[in-house]
Amino acid sequence: MSLFNAIDLSATGLAAQRARVEFLTQNIANAETTRTPEGGPYRRRSVIFESRSFATSRFQNTLNQVNVLNNGWFSAPFPGTSELQGVRVSGVVVDPSEPERRYMPEHPDADELGYVEFPPFSPVRDMVDLTASVRSYQANLSAIEAARDMINSTLELARG
Amino acid sequence: MLGPQTHLTARYMDLLSLTQSVTASNIANADTPGYRTLTFDFQSEFRRALEDPKGQAGESAAVFEAGLSAVKNDGNDVILERELRLMSESAIRFRHAALMLRGGIRGVRMAIQEGRGAIG
């Protein structure tokens, strides 16, 4: 069961990193957005990660119960791996930093002085974040592949 | 039936699975603020299995924080390279153990089949 837990764990990592990439691309796509439904220029959003105790799956719980009922038919490996932590997106924060003001009097969103408020866009920051996020995603994917290979080599045992 | 090493090999593979889960946890939390690298004592867990080879499989092992010294600004101390190295190492070890176990099973199977030939 432990190896399937490992896959589930890495899947939480994949989901979290994908959410992060989604918001990063949203930030990049809206680098020049001056008008939003809530008014004013677009504001950068970033995700907050939180580690969450990784509960055993329902299937595993059932197996453990069956095991207890039958006085330990089979060994249920590592029932207490609740120390292990999955990850999840606990929230999205909106960047409170001041918008960038550019003098563009002909722009429809210009104020009376002719200034337009743009999102405080930092391409370097977003690209670095994006690269880091993709790297973490790949690391999670490698972890899944490794666990899958291990499960496969266990299955090979049955073949003799 | 397969000899006393089978229990040990099974325990060894159990512990490698746990390494894999712990590493998966660390990799998943590589960007989580405040997360600390988890680990467990593979050697002493396995030594316990060596001292008492019966009935060890399935026993839980204690997982604790590794206490790595290089903590980043956000309180996270996961080193992705360390985790990836551990992960490939445990995958190779696991494959090796599975191959050895497979050899044992194959031997028993061969013995059964040869025996059948002698009787028939």
C-alpha cells in the first residue's frame, strides 16, 4: 500500500504546482491589463502552499479493518504513515503593491492627468517562478515514475 | 519455504517503499513554506529486522524531521537534488531486491517442475 500512497502524495504535488503555473501564466497574460471587473488594473495573484497530513486512503482503511477482523490475514504495511505530508493550495493572495503609472493621455483608461495604471509586472520574477514550478512538477512526476517502476518489479515476482 | 532471507528481503523492500513515500512527501512539499524534510532511520530499522527476522513485515517505522542545516528564507529545508538522489537509489535497490526474490521463486518453481517430471 505504501507505494500507492507515494503516488497519491506526488499527485498532490502535481496538482499544487499546476495551480501555481495557472496563476503565473494568468499574471503574464494580464501584464498589460488596465481594466478588470473589480476595477483598476490587474493585480498579481500568487498561490499559497500548505502541507497537509496525508491520511491513509479509504481503500487502505477498509483493508486494515478486514485485516483486524480476520486476525491479521495479511500484513498491512505501514499503517501509521500519517507523518507524511501532502501539499495543497490553501489560498490565493492578491499582490497589494502599487500599480505602475504610465503617461498615456490618449488611453481610454487614463485619469484626468493622463496617467494610466498598469499592473506592476516583473517578467523576470514570473519567469523564474515559472521555471521553478515546472522543475518541481517534473520532480513529482519522476517520483511517480519511480514508484510505478517499483510496483511493476513487484508484480514481476508473481510471474516467476 | 523460500528460506529465512525472504522475510528480510520483504522487510528491506517494505523499508524502501517507505523511503519512496517519505521522498514523495518531501518532493511534493519542496515549495511549501515552513515544511521540514522528513526522514527515517533505515539502518536501525533494518537492523531490528536482522535481529528478529520473524514477524517484522508490516511494522511501522518512526518518521521524523531530518534537521537539515540549510533552511531557506521561507523556513523550508527541502533539497530537491537530495530527494531525487534518494529516490533513484531506493528504486534501484528495490529492483535489485525484487530480482533476487524472483530468483528464489524461480528456483522453487523449477524444483516443483523437475519433481513432477521424476514422478511422471
